[in-house]
Amino acid sequence: MIAILVGHPNSGKTSLFNSITGLCYKIVNYPGSTVDYAVGVHKETPDFFVVDTPGALSLMPRSSDEEVTIQLLQNCSVVYPNAPMVPDVVIVVVDITQCVRQLPLVFQLRDAGFKMVVALTMMDSSFKKGMRVRKKRLSAFLGCPVVSVNGRTGKGVSRLAQECQKINGQSLSRSILFPKTFSEHDLMNHFRLSQEMCQEVITRSPFKLRFDLDKVMLHPKWGFLIFGGVMSLFFWAIFAIAAPLMDSMDAGFSFLISYLNGLFPENWVSRLLTEGILTSLAAIWIFVPQIAILFFLIGFFEGSGYLARGAALIDKPLSAIGLNGRSFVPLLSGCACAIPAMLACRSIPGKKERLITLFVIPLMTCSARLPVYGLLIALLMGANHPIASGFVMTGIYFLSITLTCIVAKIAGAFIAKDSPKTGFHIELPEWRFPVIKHIFFHAYHQTKTFIFRAGPTIFIVGIALWLLTQLPSPDNSIGAWMGKWMAPVLSPMGVDWRVGFALLAAFAAREVFVSALTVVFSVSAAMPDSLLSSLRTATFEGTSRLIFSPPTILALIIFFMVSMQCMSTWVVAKKEMGGWKLPLIMTSAYISGAYVLAVGVYQLLTRYYLPLP
């Protein structure tokens, strides 16, 4: 038996899917968070297959993620090749607190001829609001079984499975007919019927009072102030909270390298171990706390329902640059990784808004940049200013957001000029305190994925870079030749050939920049107690002038903020944008723009800069 979960965005489908299958897919309280389907098997019934689909408002799709759902309803053999085209059962998930808006989808599926079971979610929230549901009367109205479920606790899931088994034994009364058009008159009739039905089956307690948090969070004045404070705290915490953990890891790797240097005799093999392998590993592991905190905070905001409020608040400012509130979550997801952020753009109905959002996502400060920023901020501020360093990290995030807005405004004048703008609507989820266990699991899973995805690349490239700095000899290596070849181009940025070599290596992956720096500078200077000390004291060859002066560090931050250095993102952008033209324009514009801005910052600051602590 194949059952397909269908429902509005944020109605509780994924939570119910996890409860049915025993899996632990990410649950996001935001419409459009699911851009593909997930498949699983009932944890107690091996022949009961379940498919979780993206949210859909109706059987007439308006966005890419809704098209995925409709295609599965039309032909579920794309998931299971030997299955019939029509699913055996459609489980329609309905948030009972939003039943007036969500029941019309049930009517459409019923009219199409599907065998259905309606799963009512958010029953605990309805009880708190004083709502009571007459499920038998609702079942009689809809002509199908109605079961109340709780995806978090698993309550009602067994009965839901039993009802699905009963429905599966029945034969279809007629063939499935999808609507070819859906007029405004049909829509109004469905909403009128839904309203009348809800009045019949739902009773409300007149004495139930509760404080409406949205009156504060969505207030025209206080809502924006709170939103600004929350985002500032979010960006600040990524650096400030992680600083002690990063220092501990730095000290641990430094101790290990020093210990091994004293344990083994000085030879090519021992230097490969300490300067090549361990420095490459340290370059990624030192920054794991920042990455884990980033994923944890994003998961917390998603699980609480605040992201949807943020989208509603920021819709008006985004509309000024040609976007709308639907772009908020993809842009914020870009702070973790640009690839899933680009996939999340499928939920944006308008072509113009979707393409502009795809175009500017690479400017958001992704987790791959965190190791680079962490290193450069540590060089800029020193180890004695963790709070100030946190504010610098916050400033970097807000500057990247500012650049994103500027580029989006400019891009809007050229991208899909004839495409009409679409409106923005959103169903706000209930406020909930997130399940911390799920958030920790999600943060752990995402951090582990980051490590195993980026770690091997950094490790292999780090060893390769060390070999390039050693062969054929340390004094005349291939790496030195490559760096010196680039030196005339990069010297206006205030860097020498060694930093230029690291910048070139960073086009394999941004994180490699840190590994490349630690490798190339550990060759030219003995590794001291701290992995950062060799960079703080590094000078231009033949002079006493420091390489990593404040103007140089700030120029490098600007370069990494703008430059397009992730080839995986470029490939995904090509697929999502539907061709090579826009990705090529995006890549060339961001790389050349990063160079021009970095040179301008360095040249300006070398004339007017004041020493920083």
C-alpha cells in the first residue's frame, strides 16, 4: 500500500511522517521548506509505504514545490516503479486551527476522486484555544475517515494506519479527474462551504483567554526592533559563544603538534605529519563550534515559528528591492549553505523574484566562509577581545546583507524584466517551544555533513598544497612559482605570493584558504605554540613589514564576502536558473567585483587607517 501525505505548508506533514516511519527528517515551521519528497516505510507494517510531499495550497500548482506534489498524485510510480499510478490512499493533513483555509484542499481531492483519510493536527493548540472538534460529524460531511494525530507524541498514528488499511481495501468509485481550471467562483464556493462546515463541527469556549504574542512580534514598530535585535544576537553568537571552544581546540592542536615535533626527529615524514596533515585537520576542526552554533540557532528559529514572522515582517523592505517575504528563508538559509538555499527558492512562485533571489544568495555569509572570517577576525582583533570580535562578525553579516540588497536592486533592472510580480501570503504557524532533542540532532547531522563533505577536500588539498611547497625543493617549489606568478595581480590588495597561493587554492573550496595559509606559512616559519602566531608575525620577504595588517585583513574579508568560489553552488545555480547565461554572469561579476572592492579598501585604508587593538 502506498500512502501520500498531502497538505498545506506548515500543517504538520513532516512531523507526522517522522512519527509513522520512525525517521527523523528536518521539520521546519515555514512554507516551502520542503522542496522534494521523502519516502519511508511504516515502522510496524513493512508493506505500508509513505511519501511526504511539499506543501500545496490547491491542485493547481503555482510554484515548483507544489508541482512536485501534483506530479506524485498523478503518477506515484516515479517513487515506486512497480506501483500503480494512483496512490492507494491520500492522507490529507489539516491543521485544525487553520481549518477554514485548509479544508478547500480536502474538497478538491475528494472531488478528484481520491481515497482519503483526513489527519487533524495541532489538536493540543486547539485545546489551549478552547476549541473542540466533532470528528464524527466532520467525517460525515467529508465522506471519509477523520483521525486526530500528534506527530510529536505519536498519539493517533496507529489508528490512522488502521483507517488507511480499511480504505485501501475499498475500490475507487470512479477514475481520478484533476481540475484543468479553477475559477475564482469555485474557490469562493469552497471557502464558503469550509466556513459553514467549521461552524457546524467546531465549538469554542467563550471564556478562553490567551495573550497574543503576534501583537508584539508583528507590531509595525516593536516587531522590527525585536527582529533587528534577534538577528544581531544571532550573528554575534556565532562568533562570541564559540570563541572559548575554538581557543581550546586551537590549544589542543598546538600542543599535539609541539609534542610530535619533540617526539620525532626532524625529517620529511615528520614534517608531512605536523605541517601537512595536522595543520590541515586543525584548519577545519577549530571552526566546528561556529558551524554547529550556526545550525543550532537556525533550527531553533525554524522550530519556534519565528522564521515565518520574520518573513512577514521583512516582506515590505524586500519588496523595495524587487523581492518579497518568500525570499527571506532562502536568504537566511544561505547563511548555512548556498546549495539548499537555492533549492528552497523553488517555493517562490514569481519567476523574477525567484531568479533575483538565486542571483544574490552567493553573497550571503555561508558556513564555508566562517573558518576564513574566524581566522581573519582573530588576526585583526587578537585573542583578548572575544566580545568585540563577535560584533565584528555581526558587522560582516550585516554588510553582506547590505551588499545583497544593493545587488538585488541592480539585478532586478535586468533579470526577467517582462515577468510580472507576484503577491505574498503566508499562514503563520503556532508559537511553539522547539523540541531541543530534534534541534540538537539536526545541528549534529548538519555539522557532521559539513565536516565529511568539506573535511576530505580540505585534508587532501592541504597535503597537496604542502607537497607543492616542498617539491622540487622548499626554496624553489611549484607553489612558490604559482604564487609569485600571481603576485603582481594581488599586490594591490596588500598580500604577498604566499597569500596569493592560498587565494588560488580557495577556489577549490573557501575553507581551503585557512588550510593553505597554515601550510604555506608553517613552511617558512617554525610552528610556534599557536597556529595563529606564525600568521600574526609573518612579514613580506626581505622586510620587517607585517603582511596581515588591518588594511590587508579587511581587504581579504571584503574579497571573500563578494567572491564566487564555490563550484558546487555554480552547478546548482545553472540547474535552478535554467541555463548557463546567468550563472556565468554571476560568477564573473562577483569575482571581478570582489577584486576591485578589495583593492579599493586596501588602498584607501593604507592612507587613512588607525591601528586597531
